[in-house]
Amino acid sequence: MALLTLIFIGFGLNACQTSEDNSTPSAAQQGIINPAWVVQHTDTTTNYIGLFAVDENIVWASGSGGVVTRTTDGGESWTSSVVDGASSLAFRDIHAFNESTAYVLSIGNGTDSRIYQTDDAGMSWNLVFENQDENSFFDCLSFWDEDRGIAFSDSYEGEFRLIRTLDGGASWSDVPDDQLPDAHPGEGAFASSGTCLVTRAGGLGWFSTGASGIDTRVIRTADYGVTWEAAPTPIESGSGSAGIFTLSFLDDEMGVAMGGDYSARDSLLLNTALTMDGGASWTTGGQSTIRGSIFGVSYVPGSPSPTLIAVAPTGSDISTDNGASWTSFSTDDFWSVAGISPTAVWAAGPGRLARLQSGPASDVSSSESSASDASSSE
């Protein structure tokens, strides 16, 4: 919305006084119309889950088998590799800064939870963190800048575990327990898309919870993870398989939390919560059409109205009114989504990476009918 406002201001009074304007709105001005996923890369041996879009050309993805895949041309071509010593690991989250530097997180108890870093476009990877606590299971990571980052583990015996780095991953330290709210029994997060933890510039950060059988919460920081405060959300957590699965923020104030119950694929639960005050409070949003649980959600910056794309193994939804209402546009299986602009949105799922295409119905091909695959592996 801010982008559209600036465009009109830039035209000034002359544009306002013009009675006839035959110019064609740009794709950003039009927003997303008749969306459909178009598969760009397939790899049937990899379950892609981690996804990070740096800009409209550079996108990183990660998945099972220690695989990391990258494009620098908007998805026209993709290059894949396996991180040395990590072929048995599942990389559920990835965070990148440019075409060369990225961090990837693997999940699992004990030493299966690891963080690797590359600064040479994935040609080599450094192991910068290996969990030694059998009671920790890391779900998500995120960075504020190239020095400061954070990773989140499920709780154990009433305490969450978060680790921070202030030196680009060279060292990590635990956030003291007394700076975090106590955890409910069993309370944790879901590593379904690597988006249970998100950060924004200026030290803002949020992580979401579920699986407690009690309630769901979003826990936030405004000082680079030093201190944290919790806020309840209306999303239900009636079992260990239910709760919040994914977060996204359009700016410092406007955000969304989505979830459900992954063990009940046919269920249609209250699955959307919204905040307009940076996560201090949450209200019920519109019911997504997705059954089971939403695994990933992303705002689409630069859209003419607050636009969201949500994905799950059971399909994809779009909202153009900040989550008040939703429309289904795909039944394809995707786990994570990342949006940079209305013309640059990607999704990751079992065996494939796709880019969102929009426009008149006659110009859009579905991912199921897409025959092109401009992928490469090494």
C-alpha cells in the first residue's frame, strides 16, 4: 500500500488533473490476479522445506538429504549440492543475505540439530553450531543482520531454549531462562516451514508456539533477543499436533500467525490470527479454506493492498485484504512460501520449487501442467 501511495504522489498534480490516462498499470499496481504455481525445479529425492528469497533474482532453498539449492536468475536455472557430512540431515530452515552468504538449520534431537554457514555460494560449508543437549530440538532460525542471529528450540521442563550469535555464527550463547516466559508443558514450535521464528530490522523478533494442548502464543522481542514478552492468540492448540505453524510480518506492526492441526488433514479449524501492534495483541482473522494446517504464510510486499499467500500440503490460499477473507487457488502440496513482490513469490514442497505466476486466466499455467524445468544439479 505504501508503494502505491508513493507512486501517486510522485506523479503530482499533473496526474490528478489528467482526465484521460491510457497508461497500463504495472504488475505491482495490479497486484496478484488469477495466481497459479509454475514449477521451476524438480528433485524427487528431496523434500524442500527451507526457503529464503533475497530479492527478485536470488533465492535459496533447503531440504532433506542435506540438500541446498540456489538460483541467481529468478528461477530460470537452479544449482543443487549436498552439504559435506550432512547427507542424513533435514534442513528445515535457511536464511541468506546475498548470492554468496547463507545459513542453514537442520532439525532433530541432540547433534542432529546443527547450523552450517557458507560465504562462497555453497561451494563449502562451515559447521558453526552443533547441539549437544539431547533434550533440545531446534525448529527455526533467523538473522537481523550479518552479525546478529537467533535460533529456537522446543521447550524442556518448562523452559524454552534460544541461542544467539553476535559475530556471524562464530559463537552462540543461550538466552538466559529468566529473560524468557516459562513454557507450558509440551509447548514448542513446528519446523514445517522454518517460519516459526521471524525477525525484522531494529531488533524486532517473534516466535510462535503450539503443541501444548492449552493455548498458543507469540513471544516477541524488541532488543535483538535479549528480553521477551508473550501474547496469547486465538488459534487453538488442543493437542501436540496443533497450534501456530507460521508467522509473517508486513512491517513492524502488521503481522499474521497461521496454523491448525497437521494430524487432522480434513479438519477446518480457526487458523488465522492478526496483529496490528507488533504482536502485543492478536485477534481472529478470516478462516482460510485450507484444511489441516497451514504450514507457511508470507505477506507480499508492494501489493496495492495487504496481500498474503498461504500454503500447506492440502493446497494454497490468497488473501488481498490482510487475512479477512481467503480464496483457494491450488491443491498442490507446498510447505513454505516467500514473497518479495507481486511478481516474485516462490514456494517449496516435496520434490519441487515453484514460482507464482499471475495475470489473465488464459496466460497462466498451473504447476501440474507445467512441462518446463530449468533446473540443474551438481
